[in-house]
Amino acid sequence: MKISYNWLKQFINIDWDSQKTGELLTDLGLEVEGIDTYESVKGGLEGIVVGHVLSCEKHQNADRLKVTLVDIGEGDPIQIVCGAPNVAKGQKVLVATVGSTLYTKEGEAWKIKKGKIRGEESRGMICAEDELGLGDSHDGIMVLDESLVPGTLASEVFDIEKDEVFEIGLTPNRADAMSHYGVARDLKAGLKQKEINKELITPAVSQFNVDNRSLKIDVDVEDSSLAPRYCGITINNLIVQPSPNWLKNRLKAIGLTPKNNVVDATNYVLHELGQPLHAFDANKIKGGKIRVKTMPKGTKFTTLDGIERELHEDDLMICDSEKPMCIAGVFGGLNSGVTENTTSIFLESAYFDPVSIRKSAKRHGLNTDASFRFERGIDIENVEYALKRAALLIKEIAGGDITSDIVDLYPHKQKDFEVFLAFEKINKLIGQEIPKDTIKSILVSLDIKVKNVTEAGMGLSVPSYRVDVQRQVDVIEEILRVYGYNNIDFSQKLNASIASTTIYEDHKIQFTIGNLLASKGFYEIMTNSLTSPEYNELLEGSIKNTDSVSILNPLSSDLSVLRKASIFSTLEAVAHNINRKRQNLKLFEFGKTYTQQNNERLEHKYLSVLLTGESGDNSWTAPTKPSDFFQLKSIVETVLTRLGINNPTSSPDESQLFSEGLSLKSDQKELVSFGMVKTSILKHFDIKQNVFYADFKWDTILDILKKSNIVFKEISKYPEVKRDFALLLDQDVTFKELHEIGFKTEKKLLKNINLFDVYQGKNLPEGKKSYAITFTLQDSNGTLTDKQIDKIMSKLQHNYERELNAELR
């Protein structure tokens, strides 16, 4: 939110520099994020002076140029070459002296330099109004009043506004500070705490009166819960034209573009008092009546931006007797607003239900200055005052007469909030005792009335504009921010609560596995839980058959449901990186998926791991290779091993996400499914390289871990022994079968079985393959003898030959 310092000073007489004022506003909770300088003319006409043209002769080497001699009030006259057709002897003109800076319409700076033009020296520039930012004309140079003295600064001739603008990071709860008056109100309270008493200067409306009653427009509000207060008035015989410079400068300083005097007046009052207003062309109001109501769903309505929109049945509309004219509190209609031909207006000032406005603004993707304030809650008691202020301002700058009484539909007057404030609660929350007189002084400075005082506390009445102060703690927050957070003493002791947790806490396990994956070159990602419903069509099986959790007010159709599967958010991240030349990716994410079954919404935690592209950087010592299924399988098994989950059973994956995939289970519960993602799914994301993906069912893993017991074993001090077999096997024999038979044969001394070579092809019988396997043996109670080793190896060979028809090569 932008706040003009010059504008702010109209409400409170303060002579501090902007930096000091910004610091006080920040201490009050209105954080000043920056202070910018505004100039109504960029550069402030610095270096531009009044000159007197003493002579004007035709340039000898150019037909369209003239050589002038100009007195600029400093010593001898200077020679300037000028191309303007209207330059002549005796004129008083504006001269940009050597070294001064001018600005283009786009804001680009260029400096005036001494030089030669077609052989003639030129020591400055005689300027047109567009070259100085004083207008748009470029027909010729500006000719000034003859009475001006040469050398007079241009900034003294023209009314140049210089201002400093605060950029305030307003928190959503501070609806009361969404105006210059609101900020001034806070500033007054802060100054009083520093024993600087200042009075607020409010715009006077005492001169408001009805000139005649020649133009009456009736108002009908069908649902007062959506429009608790609605005011309006008519103004006739006005002239729509550009606003005066002072008004333009106020709006430009805070980043607004002036339109015309009527629209600018409503915008001015909005940013002055925080009350949105809207002006309708009275001649376009059919039937002479305003109706505040909702319209049937699907009603077409074209807004000021020229876009035709379909109305929702809950959108509150401002209508005449035939058609809608405005989305209440959000955006005006194309055919009912003020134009250069408007001569009479109906001026609206209202209080609309914040929830209704917020939903309408979201539905139509509109965020206006009016909706910004309405949806946070404005001051319902300020509605009529702001209307009078705007009406008088319009009369001042556009003329006209007030031609009706104020229509004020306010059936249920809003009462101030009643709060009891306990002194003990103040001291407990703040941690320091604040004198009761100071508390009372702060509350009074914030317009919070103290109705009664007891030993226990105070009964308070909070004004209607403080919609965020409804509880005792809210009042204490107000006291503290005005008293000053910096004035609270530091405690000499530190109090802390020690949390009692177990090793199976989710965040601890996530941290452990996250570090493990990061150590292996993986990067953690965080993706959006909101996704497109189109992705559901890519799913098959049980996931597809569950219902999606839809968003009631989606930002767009592409973000309208919560994700049912983790893979699609991750593939979006992969596609984003690949499109930016990052093809080699190792990613992981902890997150949640969401489904709805039997009207019950369910959340499921997951860990996703993804590999794509090359497995590492290419090097002359170790050429890289593409990521593959077995690299992912190794990562999956490493994660499970680190979690203490050993020897899960495997089976082909049935999720149909993978063209090749496995599912690992423990006690018939799926732990993880992983494999190579189907090309048909990758094609939807325009990914043209293989992607290997693992989906860990994190909830299941946590349940298993909580039920498991950690068993510690002493590390054996006796050496391990390794023996190798080269086995000739049938093609359909898997290493898993070898592994299971091995441990079934020797359960005590066999510690590990490792496959280190596979051979198929030349010199082997058809339908055969060769596996080279290492067996690791170890006894924790003694050193193994050759006899023991040979006996075990013999049993292994016998069982492999008997059960798998294996041959020892």
C-alpha cells in the first residue's frame, strides 16, 4: 500500500523527515518497506531556467534551423541552435542549460551537452513542453510571459510537486489503516506515546446541503445481510473534464492514473478515507431506480475491462430496473460508468458483506482497490460521511448541483464491540507491568472508549472501524504495539519446554532419510498439492476409482483439485527442469496425496524418489551411463535398510504406472512401488527420456517402524570368509531363487550372497546362463575351519543342483 507523505500531512501536522516518520510507523505495526520520491515533473526541472531570446538568425547550413542568442541571466548571452518553427526574437523561453538532464516519455534520461550543430556552436536547448514533461505538445517551443526575468528557475515558474511515498506492507487484519486518514490516526497515537500531542485534521463536510430536488433515484436493497448499509445521492449539471493538477499529483504519487474529475474524486476519497465509492451515469439508470440484488446463475455481464462474464447466483449486483450495472464492491459495468458526455451522476457509498465480496472477486479473478477494502471490512459508520466528502469534492472540481436527499438504507445499526480487559492478563501476556494510566492513555488515543474501571480491569467499547479488535488479546496487542515492542525489557532467564519424543517421530525419520538421499546426490523438492483434474485420466486402477478433493474457489482450472498421486507433481518439476537444459535429475520429496471415499476425505503421506538422465557427470576416469532400473532399486533397498526394514517380499507392480516395475511388501502391506514410468504418461508432459520413479507408502512405513524392535548385536571379532561359485543355470532362474535357497540351506553362518557377474552367449548351451556368486561366511563365536567351510559349500552346491538343475562350471 502506498501512502503519500504530503497527503498524510494534510491530516496531521508533522515536520519530521520521512525516515523518522517511517521508523515510527514501522514500530506501530505499519511496516514501511521503502520510501520512494515522486516528482510531478521527472527531474523537478533542475537546470532549466527562463531565457530571453535577444536575436534569431537563419542557420547558414540548414534551412530548418535557427541560430539564437539567449540571455539566461548569467554573464554573457549564450548561443543556441534551435529547430522549432516558432522561435523568434524577444521571446521569453525555457532553456535547458549544459549539464542538465531531460527525460523521455518512457523515463529514459539524457544530458544536455555543449556541441556543434551543422558547424554552429550550441550551448543549451530551448525546450518544448513535452521535452520537459509539462505537456504533450511538440508543435514548438514554450513561449512564456514577457514579465519573467531571465535566469528565473523553471521550478519557481511552474507548480512542481515533490513528494515522498511510503510503501507499507499492510497485514490483512489492519483494515482500519487502508487509507491516509487511517495511517494518520495511528501516527497520532504513536506521537502521543512520545508526548507529542497532535490533532487529526479531518475534511469538513459542514457545507453539504441539497441545492434542489430535481433528480431523485430510488434505491431498493433486497437482502440487507449482503448490503447492511447503502447510501446514494444525485449530482446534476456537472462537467466531466480532466482533474486539476493537485488532484492528479496526489493520485500519480500513489501509482494511480487519473481518468477524469468525477472518477478521480471517487478514487481520491477511497485512498483518503478508505471508503470505496462508485459513480453511475444517472441518464443510463433505467426506470430511475437502483436495485441491489443477486441475479440468476449464468447471467451475462460485461465489465469495464470489456470482458463478458457469467454471473454466479451469489454475486451481489447493482442493477437498474432492467439490467445489472455493477458487480457490487468489485468492478463496474461497461455501459453504466461516467464518460466525457455525462452531465448527471448517482454517487454510491455502501458497506457490503466482506465474505460475499471476497468470493465474488475470487470467482471472477478481479482484485480492485474497492474489493481489497470491502473484503477486509471497512467502517460502516463512515459511509455517509465519505459520501458527503466526495459530493462536495465533485462540486468543487466538476461543478453541478446536489439534486437529491441522501438515500441511507441502514436497517440494523451496528453496535461497537464490548470487551473487558483484565490487568492481570495484560501483565501475563506482555511479561511486564505497564502503568494503568499509560494503558488508558493508549486506549483513548486509539479511539477505544473506557466505559468503566475496576481493580480487576476495564470495560471497553471498540469503534466499528476496528473490525480486527474483538477479543481481550486483540486489545492487548493494540496496547503493546503503541507502547512499543522495543520498550519491553529482556528477561534475565530463559524458559524452555523440553518436548518428549520418540525415535519414531515422523519428522526425525524424514530428516534421517532426507540426509541419506542428499548424501547420494539427490535434491529435495516441494511441489504444489493443487493440480489439474486432467491427470486423473492418466491414472489406472484403484487410484482412478477414488474421488478427487475439489477446491471450492480454484485460482484456475489447472489448479482445481488436490493431487491423488504423487508422480504428476514430480513430473511437472522434471519437465520444467528439462526445458531449461537440466536433463540429469535426482529428486526426492516428502508430501501428501488426497482422496475422498464415502464422503470422507483422506490424506496419505508419501516419499517419492526419481531418477532420469545420466547417472553422473562424464569424466575421463569414469565414463557416465544412463540411469536405470537397477540404480533406482539400489536406492530403494538402501532406504529400507536404513529404516531397519530387511528382506521385504517382491512382486510385479500392478499400479500400471510403470512399464517395468516392482512392489515391495512387508506383512502383506505394500511399502514401495517403483519402476520405469510408462512412455504414455511421460508423453503428456513432453518428456522424451526415461524416468525411473519410486513411491514409498510413508504411512505404512511409519506404522511398521512403531511396531518394530531394534536388536543390537556385538560386532564379531572373528574374520569372515568368502567363497565363489560359477553356476550354469536355466535362463528363467532368478537371483532371488538362488538367494532364498542359500539362506534356507545355511541360516547361521551364511551372512551374505552377492551376484558379481552374469554371462550369456558364446560357449554356453542354448537356454543357459552363467552366474558368478560370492558367499560370505562368518561365525561370531570362533574362526571357521576349512572343514566347516567345505561342508557348507558342498551343501549349497547339492541344493542348487537338486532344486535348480544347476551345474558348477
